[in-house]
Amino acid sequence: MTVTSPQGLRLRKFSDDVSGNPAAQEQPEKTRQAREEVVWGKTPGGEVFRVPTTHDVLTGLFHPRYPKSHLDILNLSLLGLQLVLFYVLPRPAAKVFFLFYFAFWRAAYDAGLGWVLTKQSKKKWMVREVQRLGWLDEKRNPAARGWIRAQLQGKMGKDYSFDELPLEYNTWLLFRQLVDVILLNDFLAYCMFAFACFRVPEGLSFPVHVLRWIGGVALIIFNLWVKTEAHNVVKDYGWYWGDVFFQRGALVFDGVFELAPHPMYSVGYAGYYGLSLMVGSYPVLYVSLAAHAAQFAFLVLFENPHIERMYGKRKPIALRRPLSVSECKKSCAKKVDDFSPLLSLVEDDADQLSTPTATEGESATDTELDTECEGDTTPKDKKRELDSLFPTQRATSQHDLHNKYFRRDVVGLHNIDLLRSSDAMLALLIVYVVSASSLPVLSYHSTLTLHFAHACAWCIFHSFGLGLLLRAQSKSKFLVRHFLKNYHYPPGDRGQGAVQEAFTNWKSLYNVSLCMTYTSLAGLAWKSYTAPIAWSGGDALLRHTLGSLLIALHAWAAMESYEVLGVFGWFYGDFFMEDFPAHLEYTGIFRYLNNPELMSGASFLGAALISGSKLVGILAVVRFLSYWWFLQTVENPHMRKLYGESLRKEAGFVKVIKSVASKNARLWESRAGRHAPEIRRVAKEVKGTFDKVFEETADVVEEFLAKSKPKISEVMQETKVLLQQSRERLVITRVAHDLSSYDTTKYKVSIVPSQSGNMRFHLGETIKVNWQAPVLHSRRDWIGIYRVGSNKSTLVTKTSSFGMWIPVHNEEWDEDVPVDGTGRFTTRSKEPELGSVSFEDSTLPWTIGLYEVRYHHDGKYNVLSFDGPFEVYVSKPTALDFPSVRECLVHIVPLCLDSDPYLMPLSCGGTQEPADSGSDVSRDVDDFSFWSERQAKRICSAIEQAFGVEYAPEVVMADANLTALANRILVSKQMLVP
């Protein structure tokens, strides 16, 4: 229940702080030292007040001299009731009762207090409710005010004045009374449950029992010490979350808070486990664990977010603060006499830059890099000589260094990319280990079936999986596009980094697949192989001989192919690299065969002969068919596309066979005599029939594909639209039934024209909407933006706005939930109420298209007025050159950054930081930064809609520069041309 943060706790102001209380200057020194400390508080509205002295809960509740409030009497009654029930109820019944009773108070603590404190932290909900109900208003509710005053004054000292203190402080005191009831009953209910579960564990020696009790008592004493020390540090202000209501001092680390993170919630619950040891009960231990976990949930869901809201300072992402290296260069120049070591040292300069230590909650980029220099200062002439050796370059920043050495690295399974070979092998290794460890004991036939499925899967993946990947690369440069989209490459790379990385990962994937294909084949053949009893009898020796020859034939063909193709052709390099010379050499084995890779099926057939297994034979057929598909669908179309007419139609082997067949045909024709014309006619008809069937089949397939492609595209587009509509069209039944009491004709909503004077708004441009409503309109009315056509009805909205809405009166809403009981706006004026709202940031539509605005009634979905349509568009370049692309980005990027001058590039009107303006190296005028990744996603979406190029947010954040991003877009457009 303490308030902690990376910076620490609130710092109290003492009476000797003359800046806090000017009257203290007139008092003598001894009097000031004798006085108690004086603490000054400040409400969110700016009112400064003196914080009275408060007493701890145990003293105020149990000390007989202190008066008891009604809430104290209720608290004591509940505590006494627990003690009575513990002695009255039988032990089995007491266990069940106190288990649920403790669960109730624990839920009241972690869920109940967490909920109201979160609402108070965000919207000052408790203060607003007390103000709305008039509990502290003498005119509106004097009875409630008098009762609350009596309860609070009895609990406070002489320095407390109910009438002089602000509403926030008195509300906090009232809330504190409620917290006391919950905390004490929660603690006692846990103790009663633990005592009800007390037992002496059997089977343990006496020394073990002694150690169990000593450990339990030690943990309880440690728990009490932690709680006491924590309260001494934070006082009642931190103990009861006072900063949710008013401010007092700063945050510091002190005392027990240096022992462990969040000691009140971590080591401060050691007593739970100490009591579990003493009572010797597993149920108590598990209940303690559950209660402790609930307390951590309270910390994570309420306290940490509250501290971040109150004391956290937003730090921009991708902020470039240049690291000054001039002093490093001076030191280097003084220690070397020739240019070579100096240049070598400069090349390693980035490695010498140590990462600054983060202190006081600041990031490393917030500290200045200081490099110590030994000896005398370098003279000016040495500096000029050094400048001639070190040409002016863009200053290095920690952001650039980070993106130089880290590129979406896999941490566990986070950022895994199956198109990256290392990630694919990691996933493959995990799958194999998990599969092997989860397999039961299998029979011989089951093992054989499993090996066949494994080998068949790798065979299909090698031909179909990698074939589809290569075909996508050939048609749309899929792999290169993937790496351009998801990974950052240095400026001036001209896209070659993406090509190299795509090809490198493809090579690894192909090699892994190739090895696993033949390894799984060998495993299947080995499992199905049975050594023959008699080698000389039957066909065993013949099968082994032919099988070995076929395997040797495949090995020879593979080596010959590699000798001709080299590593470039072996890995299908012409699918990736266009700068290699495109020419064909029909040498070696390619002199005889166009596709010697078909020989790879010989090893499958050879393994089938040696093993004598039908499963291996089936696998050989699958291999032949799959590789034939690969040749016809992937390799041959790409070869025709790349080499055109220079591609040879017939290989030497085919020519020889045809030549021999032609000679034999002529010989047979000469011997046929008078039957020769008839034989030629039949042969031509048969050949023509086969050619016709083949051509007609090819024509039918091509026609089918040509006709089905638009249909398939249309079906995919319609499916996409239907999915989008189904995502939008959430059935909404929240409609109001009191519209008869409102004059709907007096409601009006209108869109203010854009800066260009029309109804066209650029993506990210603020959209202002004026509204008009009668004086008795509901203060929970709201206005939303919807895509034109998503709602057929003009009376009721039935689709979600996806966050594109704004309340007419923001104070009547708690996030996206209207506050109950706000009633209507009442005034004596007969004129309608006028107002305006502005859609900005996440309330804007970030997809181009036509939209409309709708005015809704009373937090429901009844439409009282609408206006539109208006268009959301994005700037597109007039030409695909650097000036045009950069000009578009100059318009797009600031709008995606919410026009925040702190984030925008200086070239677009951004502001220079004081730290930057005084540094040796100034900030690049095209650099920009982000508050969150959401802004980077907006830029990615805008770039895709404007230029047709996709990037991951990490790529945009790594560039964070208009010039670099414009060059990247140009390179991507040039690289991705089919």
C-alpha cells in the first residue's frame, strides 16, 4: 500500500524549510527545532494547505483515550464478531467460513480499492462523487456534512480544521476510514483461517519442528519490521495513497525501500509464509500464495500505472542525441605518430564508445558522453590535421548504434521470423525435441508409418513449399520485399542489404531442407530394411546392385551439376540477384540433359530397391511428381522469363534419341513397301492427336486460370470486405427509449471545412465538428465518425466506431463508459447550446476513404443528426524521384506525429531542444522521434497507402529521418519492380 517508483518516495518538508512557511523565519531557532514537522499539501486545483497531523490506525482504534467514530465502532464490531465465531464454530466449519470471509476482504482490498483508486487517479472520481452528492456541502446536504465532520474531527488532533481544509483532503480522510475497516478485517480473517487450520505435521523429528517454529517466528518478526519501517518512511500519506487526492513533496528512496523493490508488497508478506510454517498447513500456504499474487496484481494494475501517470516522464523513442567524438579523436591523435594506426582507431571508434549509465530514472541518451583525456591538450594545428583525416560525417547516436548491432533479434520466441534461417532452424529444433519427448512407445508398423510421414513431409516441403516461395520471389520478389519491410538497412545501401540477406537466408533454408529430405529418406529406408538371409537366392543381390548403381548415378549427376552451376546456380541465385550476368552455358552434364536434377529421384528409387519397401517406392513416386511440378511451375517459367529465346528447347540426349528414332522410322518405312504411306499417315495422326491433346489441355488450363484469376481476386476482395464489415458490424442494442421527450429537430452537427476550404482532410489532419443541441439535451451525448455505407440506418448506429468518437461533455464520461446519474443539462436560457469537438490523434480515421459524422443521444446509439460525407486522403508523389517523395513525407510525418513540435523534424517546424542547441554537434534537421510505437505504425500505414510499400514499425523507427526514409522508399520501389 506504499507509493513507490524508480525515483523513490515523497519527500517531506520540515518546519525549518523557510520556503515552505515564511512565518517560520520570525520564530527563534530553538522554538523551530522543538516544533513538530510542518507539511504542506497542494490540491490538483492549485490550493496550498497545511497538512494536519494524523494518528496511526492501531492507536486511534484501540487506545481508550481516543474517541471512537461510528466507523471505528463498526470496525471493532466486525473484528469482535470474527473472534466470537472462531471460538463458537466447529473447526471444519470455521475453516470454510474464514476461507470465504478472508477471500471477501481480500477482494475488497485488491479489487475494490484498486478499482476506486484507479478511477480517482484518472478522473478524481471519489472527489467528484462527494461533490456531486453534496456530502460536504452545508447547503445541499447539511446532515451528511455534519455526520462526516463529527467522524473526522474526533480522529484528528488540534491542528485539524474541517472547514478550512480543502475537499480533497477531507475526502481522503473519509476514504482512510474505509481502508482501515478493510485492512484490519482482511488481516484478522487470514489469521483466523490459519489458526483454524492448525495441525502438527506427522513424521517429522523434534528438531525439524523446532526449526519450523523458529523460521515462522523469524519471518513474522521480519514482516512486522518491514511494515513498521515502511510506515515510518511514507507516513500515513503514502500508506493510504494520499497522492491520489493531493500532492505533497517529491519522491525519494529511503530506509527499507532500499532493501527490495516494493517491499510492502514483496518481502512485506513474509509473515504469510511464516504463519504457514507454524500452523503446518498446506491450505494456508496455498491461500497465502493466492493472496500474495492478488497483491501483486494490485501493484501491477493500479499502483504502477498510477505512479507512471503522476511522476513518470514520457521519453521519446528513436531520439537522436549525437555522441560527441571530438575529444576521442584528440586523444587518439596524441598517442599515434602515423596515419595507419589512427585510421584503424577511427574505424574502431564506435566500439570505444561506452554506454552511459542510467541514473535517476534517465535513459542513457539523456546523459552526456564524457571522454577523459590524459596529458596536455592537442594543439590547434594537430586538430586541423586531424580534421583533414576525419571527413565530416553524420554524428553517431546511441539510437544508430543500437540499430547497427540489433535488428529484431530473437529473444526466446519473441520476434521469431520463419523466413530467417536461424529462426527456422530454432523452431525446427524445438518441434523435433518436443515431438520426440512426447511420443509414446510405438510398435514396428507405427514407427515405420511415422518415418514415412516424416520423409514424405520433407519431400513435399522441399518441392512444393520452397517452390511456392521461389515462385513468389520470381513474380513479386516476395523474399526481398519481406526483408525490406521488416528489417532496417543502413542509408546508402541501395537495397543490396535486403537482397543479400534474403538470399543468405534462402540458401540456409534450402540446404536444411535438402539435407533433411535425404536424411529422412535414409531413416525410412533403414527402418524398413531387412538384411536378406540368402544373398545368392532370389533377387536380393540384383536389387542391392541396381539400387546402389541408382544411388551412385544420383551422386554423380549432383556433382556434375554443381560443377557446372557453381554455388550461384545450385542455390537459384538468378531468382534474387540481377547484377549477375544472365547467360547460359550448356557444358558438362547440361550438354546432355536440360534438367539433370531429375536424377535425384534415382536415389529414392535405389533406396526402394535396396529396402524392398513399398513405402519407399511410394515416396519415390511422390518425389518424381513433386519435382516435375517444381520444374513445370517454378523453374521453367522463370527461365523463360529470364533468358527468353536463348533457352534451349532440346537437350543433346533428346536430340540423339530423336535422331535415332527418325533413322529407324525411315528404315522401317523403306522396308514397309506399299504400306509405308499408311504407316506415315497413322504416325502423323497419332502424333497430331497427342500434340492436339497436349495443346488443348494447355489452352484449357490457361483459359481457366485467366478466367478464374479475376474471379478469385474478386472473391478474395469481397471476402476481405465482408470480414471488415463483420468486424465493424457488432450488433449493438443499446438504444434509448425516451426520445419522445426530446425535440430531435433542434439537434444539428456540421463538419468544419479543412484548411483547403473543402471536405477533404489529409490523413492525420484535425477534423473539427460543430454541434447544436437544445438546452435540455443529455450531457452524455457523443459524436462518432463512421465509414460511409457501414450503417444503412440513419436512425440507429449498429457498427463500432473503433475509438473514433468524442463525448460532447468529456467530464461526464469515465473513459468509454458514461457516468450514471448525471441527469440533463438545465438552464433558464431558451437559446440552444452550441459547441464544438475536435477529432485528433487516435480518434481520427487513419485509412483513406469517405466518412460521415453522427451525433448520438445519452450514451446510446440513437442518431439525432449526421453530416457528411467527407474524404480522408493522403498525399501522393507527382513523380517517383527524391524531391517528390520527400515532399510527401514532409506533409505525412508531422501529421502522424500529432503535429507535436518536440517530435517533428526541424525542417517541418519542430523545436530544438536546449540540450541540443548547446551541444557541439547539432541535430539533423530531418530527424524525428516518437512517443509510442503507435505513431510509427501510422507512418507505416500512410506510406503503404501513399507509395504502395510496406514497412514494419521497427524499420521506420530505425530510420527516423525524412531523407533516409525517402531514399528507402525509392530503393524499395526500384527493387520491387517485377
